[in-house]
Amino acid sequence: MDTDFPNNIYSHTFHSNICKFIIMSNINKEIEAFYKQIEDPENYTDGRWWHLFTSWWGIALEIKWDDSFYDGMVIKRKESVEREIKDFIMLRASEDESSLTNMMKTWTPLTKGNHKEIFPDSKPEDSTSHQHLSKEDYKSFFKNMESDNYTPDKWTKTEKLVVKSKSMRKFKKDYIDKHGFDKNISTIYDILKKEHQISNDEVYKILNPPSNYFFEALINKVNYSYNNPKSNRYKDGIILEEAKNNKGEKIFLVREK
């Protein structure tokens, strides 16, 4: 029986698995370092700006101003990110005001009053426009939104209708379910149950979403499950909220009201 190490299939498989483990460990370390950097409140680089802006934009797209519980929850998250953006712009200006881009100078918080100005294509849909949208229209839009580089200036006329559609939330939920973007969300719940808090960085690593757009959707799902009285996970007197730890890092905290 040939037992030469290089030709031993079991040894070869073990060696291959070790290599894969080392590669994945290095990738995870790089991801962790990257997100620690872009979440650092003292970081005023372009990378952090785009991280904050795309997060804010993804949240803003969810808002319908319909006075629903879900809408109110998303608006609170919008306000949280807007505070971070304001702090970023102030910090960058204090270091080098000339480094502020035109987008940074003209950025303004989203309100119900200026929504149509910021989103000029967000007029209420007519009674039939959404009826012409197919499942493929929604699927195509969400597929494109798996990339943070797919910004609104690249949207087609049909995709703008998708964003305005009253059915968008349902189709997005179905897309997330089908593609398993929320497959690790139970891990978030387990950590919150045991530790009562979890860092934003850790949430991102666990969920590993394809883009900020879907990360925000998953965060909304977690928030909704804890804070909506109609949710099975809801407990009277207990809320989940965003906070900062003693290092200034963003965390999600379970606490009594």
C-alpha cells in the first residue's frame, strides 16, 4: 500500500482544508479591519463618507411617510446615520475645509418636506403604474442593488417605479429570503439574548450582506422583531436601540425602556 504523503488522498484533503481555513481566516481579518476603519468616528476619509452616504441612501429609500410602525422605525435609523454624517462633515472641515466635496457641502438631512427635492422621481405612483411591474423587474433591481456601486443615477425608468412601488418591501423580503441573506440572523438574536448587546461591526461580519442596501434591510428586520408589539420576539418593557460603547463604537443594545 502506497503511503507516500504527497500521494495520500486523505493527507491531501486535510492539507487542502487547512489552506482554505487559513485563506478564509485572512479574509475575515481583512474584512474586520476594513469595517473597523470605516466605522471609526475619527476617520474622515472618502471611504467612510461613501459608507455613511450609501447607508443613509439605502435607509431613505425605505421611507414612505405613511405613519406606519415600520416607517417610524426606519426614520429613527435615518436620523441616527444623519447624526454620523453631520459629525463626519464637521470633523473633515475642521481638518481641511478645502477637502470637502460638493456632495458633502450640499448634503442635507431628509425630511418629509424636502423628500421630493432630494428624490425628484418619488412622486406618488398613479393607480396603474405599479401594475405594469413584473416579478422580473423587482428581481433585476434587487440584483443590481447587491452592489454599492449601483447608485440612483444609474437606475432605469422602470427601477424608479420599483422604488416607489407599494409592493417593494414585500418583494425585497422575498428576495432576501430566497437568496439567504438572513440565514445567519438567528446568531444575532442568540448574542443579543446572551450578551444584551452586539457591535455593528460584528453584525456586519455575521450577516455578510452583499451591499449596504441589504445590510440596512437586515438591520431593519432585527429592529422590527424586537420593537414591534406584533412580533413574536417582542417583550413588553424591552427595546433594542442603537448606542455607543465606551470606545465610541456603534452597538445595538437591548435594554429596559
